Amino acid sequence: MKFSEIVQKLNLANSHSLTASNAADREITGPAPVDEAESGKISYIEGAKFAAHTATTNASALILPLDESLQAQCDDRNIAWIAAADPRLLFAQTIALFYQPFRPPSEIHPSATLHPSAEIGENVYIGPHAVIQAKVKIGSNVCIHPNVVIYPDAEIGPGTVLHANCVIHERTRIGANCVIHSGAAIGSEGFGFVPTATGWVKMEQSGCTVLEEGVEVGCNSTIDRPAVGETRIGQNTKIDNLVHVGHGCQVGKNCAFAAHVGMAGGVKIGNNVILAGQVGIANQAKIGDGAIATAKAGIHSDVPAGAIVTGVPAIPHKLFLKATAVYNRLPEMYQSLRQIQRKIDR
């Protein structure tokens, strides 16, 4: 694909090297990391941290921040360029010009098991050994890969993709254009047991799980249903691999949870919340809109909107940095205290 075709398909009217010269209209064969790119590849520069790669990369084209000095470097090295306020976003759109995920053609494999009461929409793919149980409703353009199991009375919205070996439990509602990756369990039983003098008594989990439109759930993640009511994941929220969402949790829109996040039951999370890797959240805690928890934070109480928290137990990030500075000086402070004590003892 010519560089000019990329510019045209990205609908860029200006801020690219072709406005100055058509000599930079290279043949581009695909995207690549900036430090590994070879001739014919396109990559991107995100911020000052990576700006030095402009002088060393072998890429034929770069997506740059709005920085005229970097543009001049590219001109000097005969590298085609596009300037954008968000180079990473434009690079993501560029990748989509060269690559689309595997999508099998519409068909129902002979080895798939479909209950007679299941409702199947148009242009649906159902792969080998998939099991679709009673009263399941599957919308149009859904893709169900091999070995997927969908329990009774579940609903799968239009355009959703269920990857191999995921399980959708009873009464789960999955919205349009969701992606459930391999090994994920959606709507599985919540961890509900009542302690008694003679042991634990199981509380049946009669609730349901709801994923709104555009939710993505990573490999081997679990989202549990509650005893009563629902567990809900808001529109466009993205969940990484190996994440656990406990029974009755309420998650807002446009959130992002990295791998190994764990939420106990009844957690409430607002919109646009970011949880970094291995964050743990205790029962019933509330996280306000736009809050961020850094890696391994242990959240035992409510977090206000817009806050950034760190540590175990989680505290405001700026306070954590101050505490860390003191912690790093503890040996020195201890020696000073011992010297003072010796002088007093004399």
C-alpha cells in the first residue's frame, strides 16, 4: 500500500509529508515497532521519551507528535511522516488498515449442538463442538468459536465474538459487539456461603450477569453472578486476562482493568476508572469516576472521584511517594538515632 493511500484512508487533509513533496510516497508493507522496523514499514513516535528513535529507525514512514523538529529530522532522512495530536491512536487505526482478526464465514458446524428452542440470528458462525442450550438467543453476525458452551436462557448481542473454550452461564446478557476471549467464564456462580455452627451452607446464586455494548473480557477472566440482582459491566469497559469480578459488582463505562485485578463482592466502580495490574478491592468498596489505582494497590475503603491511589493499604499516590522517600532513608535515620542514643548514654 502506498503511503498516500494510508493518508487517504485515514482521511488526513494535511499534517503529512506529502503536502511538501510526493517524493516521500513510499510503498508501505505494514506496521512495526519503531526500534525493529525495516524499510517498507510504518511506526510511530509517542512523546519525548521515544523521540531519539527518529534518528535511528529504519522505518520508511513514521506517525509523529505535533513537533516540527521531528518532522524536519524525518525530511532529512527521507522518512515519510504523519503528524497527529495522538500518534498512538492514529497508529492503532493504521494497523487496522493492514490487519483484521480471523473471522470464519457464516456456518454452523455439523458437530455443534444446538437446542431446538435456541434462536439463532443471521450470518452467524458456530464452530466445532460448541454447545448452545435451551432458550439461548444469539443475535446477527455473532461468531462462536469451537468448544464454546452457552448455558440456558443466555443472550448474545449482534456482532459479538466468543472465542474458543469460553463459557457463558445461565441468564447472562451480553450486549452488541462484545469480545469474550478464550477460557473466560461469564456469569459463573458467585462465592456465596453462609457460616453455621456445623459448617458452610451454600447460598444459591440466582442472579444474572450483564455485559453492556462493547465490553471486552480477556483470557481466563471470570465475572460472577450474585445470589440476587445482577453483576453489571458498563459499556466499552475493557478487562484484561486473569481478572476476577466478584458477585454483585457494578462497573461503569469506559473502564480499563489490567491483568490479575481482583474484586470482592458488591464493589461499585464509576466511569473511566483505571485499575493497574494486581489491584485488589475489598467487599463493598466504592471507586469514584476517573480514579486510578496503581499496580498492586490494596483498596479497603472508598476512593473518591479523580483520585490516584497506591500501596497496601492504598493511600493517595503523592503521600505514598513521600512515605517511600522516608522508607528509603530508614537505615540512615536509624544509625543517626543510635549515635544520638550513645551520646545520651555517656
